[in-house]
Amino acid sequence: PSIYAASKEKDKFPLAVLGGFAIAAVYYASCAVVGYLVYGSDVRPSFVSNVGKSLSGHVFKQELLLPWIAAFGLLLKLQATLPILMTPVLMALGWSRPRERVFLVAVTCLAAALLRQYLDSVMA
């Protein structure tokens, strides 16, 4: 990968990758445990589905905006990391101009918006 090629100490790269995955695993596992402890059997598969709901799963009337805020935050996170993750693919396609990258981001946003209902059922 391009990250490996750019690294100064290539012999330490596998340890760095292992450490990064270990930190991510601990983070996700702790989120899962805390989520289950808070919501119990009413926990939903998607984090955004749990936002703005009581511990019994009822929607707070004054918190109808929270799921939208959480979804927007997730969208920002995905769109911020997409160029980093897609750089090798874009380089292989020969897409180096900013206009082409903006096109890719726009297509992914459009696809996510059009396939929202389908993605919700697949991710659940």
C-alpha cells in the first residue's frame, strides 16, 4: 500500500498496523458493551437508531433532531475519510484532479441518499 511505501521504518509497519487494529478493536468492543449495558435488549444494530430514544426504545418527542445530527456527523466522518481510503483506487484510475475527486464524493452522497432505505435494512 501507499502508506507502507511512504513509511520510513518499514520493519515497524506490521507492529504499527497490529497496534492500530488492537486500539480499534478495544474501542469498538467498549462501545458495544456500554451500548448493551445502557439499552439492554432494546439495543438497535445501528448507532444512529439508538439516538434520541429512551432506554425502553420510545422516541423522545423533544429529541427528534438527534438522529439527524448523528447521521450528519457520520456522513461527515465518512466523507472526510473517503479520499484517504480511495487514494490508491483513484491513482490506479488516473484520477488526480480535484474535480474528479469531488465527482466521486458527489456520486457516493447521491448513492447513499437514493439507497438509504435499502441500506438501513441491510445494515440492521
